[in-house]
Amino acid sequence: MKTNALRFGRLLTLGLAAQIIALTGAFAQTDGAASDWDGSLDEVPARARLIAATTGVGQLDELRVGIEIELEPGFKTYWRTPGGPGFPTSIDWEGSTNLDTAAFKWPAPTRFDVLGFDSFGYIDHVIFPIEIIPIEIGQPVQLRANVGYLACDDICVPMSADLTLDLPAGPAAPSQFANQIDQFRARVPVTDGVMVGLNFEGAGLQGTTDAPLVQIAFSATEPFVSPDVFVEGPEEIFFGRPEMRLDGNTVVFTVPAEDAFGEEQVNISGQPLRVTLVEGGRALEARINPEWGGFDVAALSPAIASGGGVGIGGLGAAGAAGATGAAGLSIFAVLVFALLGGMILNIFPCVLPVLSIKLLSVVGHGGGSTREVRTGFLASVAGIIAAFLVLATLVVGLKAAGQTVGWGIQFQQPLFLVGMILLLTLFACNMWGLFEIRLPGLVSDTAVRHSGGTSLKGHFFSGSFTTLLATPCTAPFLTTAIGFALTRGIGEVYAVFTALGVGLAMPFILIAAFPKMVTKLPKPGPWMITVKKVLSLALVATAVWLLSVMAAQVSLLTASTVAALMVVVALIFAMRKFIPARAGRAVPVAIAAVAIFAFATPALLPRSEVASAGVEVRAEVAYQPFDPAAIPALISTGKVVFVHVTADWCITCKVNEKRVLEVGDVASALARDDIVVMEADWTRPNDDIAAYLATFDRFGIPFDVVYGQDTPNGKTLPELLTANAVLTALGNASPTLRLALN
Amino acid sequence: MRKSVIAGAGILAAVATMLLFETPAALADVPPISGSVQNFVAFDEPIPASIIPLSTRDGGEQTFEDFRGKVVVVNFWATWCGPCVREMPTLAKLQEHFADNDDFAFVIVSQDRGGWKEIARFMKRLKLDFPNSLLDDKLKLSRPMQVRSLPVVAIIDRQGGEVGRLVGGAEWDSPEAIELIQYYLDDDGGHGTS
């Protein structure tokens, strides 16, 4: 009752509180490039403000501003087509001065579930980029925006914000918001797919007039990971959840259409539709007028046409919604994929130590009784499958907690990496004969021991270890099966993971079925020690690989420290032979101490800053750190300077690198000694880069400039680079290059 | 009438208790709030509901005064509100449950700006029918009644006073919901005023 009373009290005081907040919220530092927030999230579920990329209007003919909406956790606001119940954000600019046009941009939406309704919009936070054209360039612009939007979770609150932002006359210095506005601008779907490496392939209609299906195909320069499509059309047509079939770089969506007002027939043939493909941070928009049978899937992808590829029904939220049509793959097919994927994992390079442990266990069984062999291998099978079930439970748990999940995400955890490296080191030491452990000695104490053999629990845990080590590997079929499972319910996740486990355990299962294969091997003897030593090298190689992962993810210093500690572990074991037995008791303590230190290392040592100031060579192009002050001096010595501003979220920048800068004639040209390539990384806000962009009246990227004797102030290149444009600009920059490049 | 006798006896008992123990007694007669309607907030005193007229779908006008003498359950909603849409079918069942009770009226108030056309399409699609349907596209009623978020279901007593409301979705065809409505139907206006 008390909370109810509070809730109602809150309801009554909303209006008053919003006004107080509006008055007190004015003190945050925003260098004048933002309006006040119109409320506080303590009182209302959402708030809005106007932000600008510049502190003044300068002589810009186009000003970049944005409406930023912040929502209470769990609340959503809507895209221009809400999908389910909802309404889009709208703005009234009444009262603004020196405002000619304001072009409102919609960043690509995400699909979410509001109480069982598939909806499209934005969760927690969004910035809508807006391009303002002033009537008079150089004159102050006063923006008065009434923003109407909807915030929904378990309740819906229609919001109305009156926002005021004055952009004074004077220099257009970049504001602290330039980077963020550009990040959201980068998410606005493009119509020219080349900008983002996506391509619209075609569309057509399938099915019947009372249950039509819109088929839409896209391709990409890189394999699709998690594509989704949003279809918009006349208001009388309602589009259901898309079903997707994926074949590497090709995806075909099948979207059911029905009459939004309950009519039997759906008038869709030839209707103008707008489709938006979203794949990670990139998005492409295409206009289509689909006709019956107007598109041939077989010509694009025989695999998809013949029912192959991956079928992922009911994108986004799990639910019924009749998504299990014939077009997608059945769960049975996916289970077969999972089984195959698990089997193929056995021969993949990252499973080297897995193989070696398996080989070892096979060797260990040489000359043993068939019964012993069978039970031992079955225990390993159980270990493998149990580990997969644990992984499945983790995935289900993380999914329920709203976390992003994927195959091998635990490798992003430094502590997990340290644990795996430590285990590998211990195994390697064991195989070198530096110390004797029965495999379970580390993890289990009451092992059921057979004379001289490895215990059942040992077999079980070696199986689990196999699974853990296999997780960073992505074999064919594997991602397909897991991708399917992740978009489905709990049952599917467990089924697919179990099938993967059975696949990975297949060699063990075979040996358990035909134990004679092993018992015919020679009895364990001195030859086995040699085999062990060879196999231990595979373990060390894996540990080194994990260290390199750690170096990339945490820092080189941390990885080196952990590596040194592992050498200490090996040395402690090695020295044990030379110290008195009494002191030998200190060995486990010393090892434990080193292990604890290793686990503490990622927390104790600083993480490396992104791209520390060094030269990075990618595809023969040597990118120097960004240093605009050095440019005049370089030009005076006859060099040509190519400045490339990029960011992880800037897909077009990445496309430019892969399609133009790092291939062919351009890469060879940029590799020349008389050309200096500077890379500025704007992934995170950076005042120097923002100020540099502003000197060209730019407040966003991609941005590339060529400096030379003939173009000392820099020649800017188009956003979407072409080899021709880059080579011409380089040639025009200096007389020597003009001759060299022609 | 029997209820009022009980209520009268209750008051007497309360006075007697207060005299005897000098403590303010909480009387047993409180609305049953549990389960799927646990977020219902009963007011200490009825708050007079606004009597601003709203348009009906046949072009007329109606106010809560037209339902005076009945217990009115009023649902504020909109087609753009997911949680509202979700509970709509359960409200239809609630309306049906009390259909034969002349003391009961069920009214829905839509905030849709798209007007009757949009509401009619929605009802057709979901195969629902609410005879007492009002349009509040300008928030003429929602504002004075402090309906800032949706959905809201409010209960108005026979004297035109709002006795409580629930903000957010609920299952209105659940036994708890029906018990709650029945409580106010059994009441003749003595609640919260003693």
C-alpha cells in the first residue's frame, strides 16, 4: 500500500517537479551548445534536450544539431514506424528564427518487445540528428522546438518538451556534442549501399492474395551476422515478423503481410514499400514495388532457394507469431548442423590442445581392458556434454538478464583467460613430467581411482576442459546453429548445445563403441613420454595464443606479466627435483601464490589506451599517429600528407579503408616513402580531432584530406572514396607525385 | 440497507474501541486489493471526478454525470499504448461479467488523436466492442483528472467521486479484479467518509 500511495503521489507531483527541474537543471556545463533537459529521470521516465555540433553558426550553410532523448532504464521511444502500438517523435519548430529547413533523421531502429508487441524504436537513449539550413548564413539561429514523443515500458507516457537553443553568430567551433551527433548520424540508413558495404538484390511477392509474403534479398561485402529488416508501406498493410534465411553474404527475408483493419484480401501488389536493412551498426534503405513472383531467389542463392541456408524465424523477441513456416530451417535441420559443427570442431586449429589431450587419453588406454576404455571414454563424453549444458544455462541466464550473448564471449573476460592459461601451463608441466597429477587432482579429491589409470572423474573433467577450450573456435555450421538457438527459446538453446556436445564428443563415442581400436595400441611405455612432450608443445602454443588474445584485449604489459608468471610456475616445478623433500611441501603453496598473483594481474595493471601512439601497418599502409602540427614541416621537405579520420562506428570509413585505401594502386601509392599517412581515431570524443574537422567546417566523418606543396591547405576528398579520387588528389598535391603516379 | 446497518454497527464499535483503548482503530472494511490488481490505489476520500463532456462515437456528448447513481469503471487508453492494448480484452470480459448489473457502467476514454476512425479500425481488428466509448483527443478530461500516463483504470462511485485508480496494466477479468469492483458495487457510498 505504501508504494502504491507513493506512486500516486508521484503522479500528482510530476508536473510541478518537472518545472522545478527545468529551472535547476540549467547549471550543467554544456558550452552553450545544448538546451536544458526538460526534466529529471527521477520524476519522469524520459527527458529531452536540443544539442548542437557547433558553438556558433560560423559561415556554415548547414548546421548540425540533434534532439537527444534519455529514457529511464527499460523505457523505449519509437521509430517513424512504431511497428506495434506507439507513435513516432514529432517536432514543431514554431517560434524559431533564421530557420529555413530542418531535416530530421531517423537512426536505424532496434526491434523490441513491449508486452508481446513487436515494436521498432530506441531503448534507453537516442539522438535524432537534424540538419538545419539557415535563411541567412552567418546570422544567429534561434531554435524553438516542441518535441512530442512517447516513452513506454509497462506504462506509456506521452511526453512534450519545449526546448530552446540559440546558436550565436561567430566562429563555428566544435562543441562537446559533435562526436555524439555524428555517431548517431552514422546509424541513419543510407540509400547508397556502397557507403556501408550492403546491397539490395531484389524483392518480390509470394503466397496468396489473402496471405501474401514479401520476399526481400540483400547481399553484403562481409558475411551477415545479425541482420534484421523493417518494412513500411501504406497504413492499411500490417507487416509481421520477418523470417530470415542466411547464406554467408546473402540474406533473404520473407515478411508476412496482412490487412491492418481485418479485411480478407491484402492489396499489396505494386504498392510502394520502403525496406530498411539493419546489420550491426550499418543500415541500408531501399524503395520497392514488389510484384507477384517478381524475384528469383535461386538466381541469387541456390542454397537458400533449395531450402538451405539458415532459417531464423521470429527475429528479436521470442514468441509464437506463426514464424515457423516452411521457408525457414526446421529445428531438426539445425540440430544436424550443430552435430556437424561439433564434429568439425575436433579438427580445428584452436582445438589443438583438445586433440592432444584426447590423443593422450587414447594412448593412456593402450593395452587396457575394453571395459575400462569404454567407461573412461563415456565419462569424457559426459564431461563434454555437461560442459555444454553449463554453457547453455549461462546463455539462457545472460539472455534473460538482457545481456548480449555469443559463442566464446567468456574469452572477453581477462580472468577467464588467466584461468585457461594457468590450466594449460599446469597441464604442460604435467606432460613434461615436472610433476605428477592425476588429471582430477586439481579439481576433485575423491576420485574413483583405477589402478594406475586416470579416474572416471578425471575423464569427466578432461571432457569439460575440452569444451571450454573449444569455445573460441568457430567451425562451419556452428555459428549457424548457435545463431538459430540464440533467437529461439530455452528449449532450442539446450537442444542445440547438447547436439554440439554430442558432435564434439563423437570421436570419444566412437571409441567407446569400438574400444578395440584403442586396446590394440601398444602398452604405455617410455615411448609415451615422447608423445607427451610433443603434445605438451601444442598446449604451450595454445597458451601463447591466449596470451596474444589477452595482449589485444587488456594490454601487452598484462599479457607479458602473466606469461612471466607462467614461466615461474614451470620453474618452481622444475626446481622441485633439486630441493629437499621437506621443502617440497612448499611447492603447492608457491604455485598457489603465483596463481593468485596471475589472477590479480589484469586488475592491478593499467589497461592499454586504445591505439597507443605508434605506427600501425595495415595492408602495407603505415598509419602514423595524427599530428596536424607536423604537417607544414613535412610538406616543406617535399612530402605529401594524407590525413584519414576514422572511427569504429563509422562504417563508411571502414568501407573506404577496405575498398580503396588498403588495396591496389592506392595502397601502393600510400606505401611510398614520400607519402605520410596519418590516422585520426574519433571513436571516442577528442577535442583535437573535432577542432581539426572544424577548420574544414566539418563536424562529422568520413573525412580525408591530402596536403602537398601544391595543396598546402589540404584538398578534401569525397565522403565515399574512389581510387581515382584519391590518386588524382595525391597527384595534384606535388609535382613529383604527379609524374610518379601517372 | 443491510450493509449500512453493518457499517453503522462498525462505527459504533469503533467509537467504543476508541473510548476503551484510546487508540484510533483501523476498521476491517477496506477494499480488497491483491493479486493482479495489487497496484490499485484506494483514496482516503473520494475525489470529485471531472464532468467535462466528451464526444461519443455517434456524434453526441457524454459526461460522468450521465452515469450518476452507478459505479463507473473508466479506462483511459490509446491505440498507441501497448500496455493498454494488451489489457483491453480483459476489460471487455469485465464489462461482460457485470453486464446484467444496472448499478454498473463501463466507460473507455481514448486519447487517440486519430479520432473515431482509428478507434473503429482498432476495435474491428481486435474484435472488441465497448458501447460507452468517449474520445479525449485534446486531453480535456485527462488533464483535470491527472491522467498523465496510460493505462489508467479509475473507479467512480455513485456520487461521482473517484474512489481509487490503477496506473499500468492489470488483468481485469481476474477474480481479484472482480472482487474489487464488487466491493464498490456493494458499497453505498459510506466508504472513506466515516
